[in-house]
Amino acid sequence: MDKYKLWVLGLAVVMVGILAMGWFVGVDPQLQAKAAADEQRVSVEAQNDATVQTIAKLKGDFESIDALRAELAGLRSSIPADGDLPAFLTQLDTLAAESGTTVTSLTVAEAIEYTAPETSVVVPPAEAPAEDSGEEAAEGDEAAETDAAASEPEGPETPTVITDARISAENFVAIPITVNVQGDRDGVRSFVDKLQHGPRLFMATQLSMAPKDDAPELLVTVVTGYIYTLLEK
């Protein structure tokens, strides 16, 4: 009887071992492979969705490529890739004709490399120290000076300058320009306005007007400023 029990127990152990071996050798690897396949499928589906979105965006951009090219052309005419002075001279002649003025001279100085402005940090004003409760307020001139200083308005805060790291001295230059123009007051004002809002970006830094000696109704006007060039790298 004991031998029979031992035989049954041994047989049970063997069967359990066979089942365990079947699990580890056959079933578990298949389950792991299925789980890995599911993860890979989810990853591929996510990549496909991202690709579909990218293609849709590119398709939309391509449909508006003509508008983008037109915008780029406008920006390039405003800040060309080279000095393009002949085009600027043509622009001045056109502006003079439209405003009824005459450009008498144009001076072009040596180009200046771009320098990024330093960002200013606004420092809050220091608070006045509190007075002891036992001290009496100052009288006479000292009190008046203190009140006057306290009533002075604070100066304007220096704004933080935002720059683009892609703009540097290697690809962006400013060209100093001085334009002499003659005409009546309305014509000169129209010319200066058109110059600052024309197709070529122009920043006026100085303006002077004086009556012409032999024709006081005409103004001899000198406009100083900059045009800009963004080089292609």
C-alpha cells in the first residue's frame, strides 16, 4: 500500500513537472510574444497617426504655398539678401514722383554689423526705512525736501528687449543712408511718410528741414536713417 501511494505521489509530481515545463516552454513564451506584438502594434498605430497628421499639415501648407511664397517675396523686398541699392534708388525716384518732390542727392555709408542690444533688468526702487515711533518728524527745510522727494514720480521702466538668436552680426547688417530731397511742405511730408512705409524697410533716425534760399516756399530736407540686409547662409 505504501509503495502504491509513493507511486501515485511520484506520478503526480511528474505530471506537475510536465505541466510546469509546458507552461514555461510553450505557453509563457507565446503569451510574452503576444504581449510584445500588441505593444508593437500600438506603437505602430501611434506612429501611423502621427504620420497621417504630418501629411495632412504638409498638404495644407502646400495648398497655401503660393501665399507663403508671396509673403516671403514681400519680406525679401523689405530686407533683401544683398544691398540691392539700384532697387532702392528706383524706389526713391518713385516716391519723389508720387509726392511731387525731387531727390537731389543720396549718400550711402559703410555697412554696420548688427549688435544685439543688452537686455535691461528693471530694479525696483528701494523702500524708505521705517522711522522709530518715538522720533518726531523733521521740520522746516528738511521736511519740505523729504516730502518733495517722496512725491516725485517714478521713471518709466526699461523694457526687456527680445532678440532672435538666428539674427547675428554674421548675417544682418545696417546700411546708413542720407537722402536730400526738395519740395513744398506737404510734398516733403508725403515723401518721408512713404519712405518709412515703403516696400524697403527704412528706419529714419534724423530729419532736418530748412527753406531754400532762392525759393522759400520749398524745403531743403535731409533724411538720415538705415536700410537693412539679411544675408543668406
